[in-house]
Amino acid sequence: MIDRHIAPNITELSNPVLLKSTTTKLDNGIEIIVINDPNQEVFKMDVVFKSGSINQSQALVANTTMNMLCNGTTKHDSNKIAEIFDYYGAYVDTNCGFGSSEISMITATKYAKNTIPLIAEMIQESIFPEKEIEIFLRNKYQEFLVINEKTSYLALKKFTQLMFGENNVYTNPINKDDFKKISSELLKTYYNSHIQNSSCKIYLSGKISAEILKIIKHVFSYDCKNSPKINKEVKLSPSVPGIYSVNKKNTVQTSIRIGKKGVQLCDDEYPEFQLLNTILGGYFGSRLMNTIRENKGYTYGINSLNVSLPDTSYWCIVTDVDNKYTEDTINLIKKEIAILKTTLVDKDELNNVKRYMHGSILREIDGVFSQADSLKNKQKFGLDNSIYKNMIEKIEKCSSEKLLYLAKKHLDFSSMYVIKAQTDTDN
């Protein structure tokens, strides 16, 4: 029997085990990336197009187009599509990002012949019924109205506008009138240029049988008239750093966003900067959590994050506090940043965070589906999953002196945007 009074031995964390991927290309240029795990009984398919909101002619077009792929083709209406996927236990989802969009499916390997052709049909033969578009936009409009009442959304919106420019695609510039401008013809134009007959990448993970590959090659061997898009360069127009307020009547809390340009995924300093960010506000035991949540009780949570985008990146501290604690919270954040710039990180704290990040990386790529998702996202930046081994190596070697250097280089408070979304303030 295990003696619960004795703590288990602490063992060294393992190195990540990366599953092998193989890539083949169809005659029409479509790439098929496979990570096979014969121990699974299901598989996942992600069809990724190099086109997103960066390529749309106006707001909402790309996202609405991708969502409408499940709502009617020349052969099946939305109810029949849902019925087929439900019958075979398939989960289907779409996503639209800034520089890419995708349709994904998870289902049992034995039902591949019943489900993969329908995905191809949705990509090639969608018809965009007006009624379905109307229902989707009505629901999205209600979500838009709700989220625009939240100080957290208003603070993020203001932050991105200051970072990138008032109407930059990265600010997701949507207003009420945009919902009225969407039509079936507008969606078809985008669909015909960016989805239908377009080259794409197909990521297959899980139990990938020879039958699945045969089906994929058959249903996706169409004439790719639309070559992969070269995303338009996003022109950034940043504002002057400083303190900015967003007024929202009758709020009891303030949403605070403090940030600046971050460190992109492909940057040499990315692993070490992620370590620095984690120490400051990147996990539950971070300095910001200890100071502002545990010691002061000003918030339920505060964290910092570093986000990579196709052409840039941003770093941001995020929290919501009672209105009366706003200024004190900002001063405490400023103080914690100053400490990182003037004082070496203690050896014990540094080692604890290194172990935490090592474990987080192992969890991030635990299993075939997680590794496929990671590979899909890393390839958008010209990388692959080997970055994880590089990250662990650099994090393990990173010294307190290196973190002090990075803090001085990247965490200059005078270059940051400070946003407060709250009830009317004089600041």
C-alpha cells in the first residue's frame, strides 16, 4: 500500500517524442501531410486554405463564407448534411483566421468513405442559401451586440487599434452596418476565388488507412484553377504609446490592457522571452498573480501573453479589477516590470518556471492530434514541430542574466499602451 505521508520522488522531465510526418503532393498541387497512429480508431482531417480575413473585400465575408460551407451544396441541404455527419458520429468545424481558413473533421476511420466525400462536396459545391445566411448573420449580430457591452472587449479593441491602426484587419473592424452588406453573391465571389478549386493543404492524423489516402486522392483531384494566395501585406499604423481610456457607462469594473509589440514565434529570442513572460504573468504562480490576486485581492485573475500574427506580434497584460483599484493595479504592474529590469530572477524561481514550461510543452504535443494541430500552426510561420526541442533546450540554458537583458530590451514601460475601459474617467 502507498504511504500517503511520503512525497513521491521528483524525476527529470522527458524530452518530447515527435511523431514522424510524411508529405505527398497530388498532381494538382494539393499537399497531404500525414501523421499516422495505428493505435487510434479515429482520424482527423484539416483542410487548410491560405486565405483569411486579410483577403476579404469587406468585413465578415471570409468568416461567413467558411461557416456557410456546412449549410447547403448542390446535392444536400443543411439538414441533410447535419444528419449524415451525425449518423456517422463525425464532428465538423470551420475556422477563419487572419491569413488562413480551414474546415476540420474528426470521425471513425471505418466511416471515411461516408464522410470525406461530403467534405470535398462542401468545398467544391456549396451554394450559400439566402435563408441560411440570414439566420447565421442574425445570430452573429446578437453576439456582436452583447460583446460590445463588455469592457474586456472594448479594452482589447482599443489596444489593437492603437497597436495596428484604426481600421487594420488585426483590429477586426466590424460595425452594425456590415451585417446588412453581406449577400449570397458576395460570399460566392470570395468562395469562387479563395476556396472552390483552390490549392490547399490537407492534414491527416490518427489511424490513416490506405483507403483514406485513396479516397482523399480521388475526391481532391480536381483542377486547382486558384493557386495558393499570397496574402496582402498588412500595413501597420501604430499610435503613440501612452495611457488611453474607453468610457463605458455604469460599469463596476475596469478592464485593463497593457502591452506593446511582442516577440514573434520565428524570432531567435522567442523561447527565452516566453520564459520571461511566464515568470511575470504567464501561469497561476506568476509574479502578477501573487501580487495583485493573492496579496491584494484586486482580481480573480491576471495574466500576460505573447501572440504571433502573420506579419507581427503583440505582448499584453490582461486583467479586470474593481474601478477603485484601477490606478493601484497599474502601478503594481509597473513595479513588477521594473523589478524584472533591475533584479536578477532567483535561482529557485527560475528553475520552477523552467520545469513548468517544460511540462506545458509536453502537454501541448501529447498525442497524435495535438502534434498535428501544432504542426499545422507552426508551418504557417515556416517552422515545424522540431521547434519544441529547440525551445526546451534554450529555456534550460537560459540564465537570470539573459532574462535581465531581455526585460530591459523588451519591457520598456514608456513604449507600452495602457488601456482602461471603465466608467467615465478624467485620465
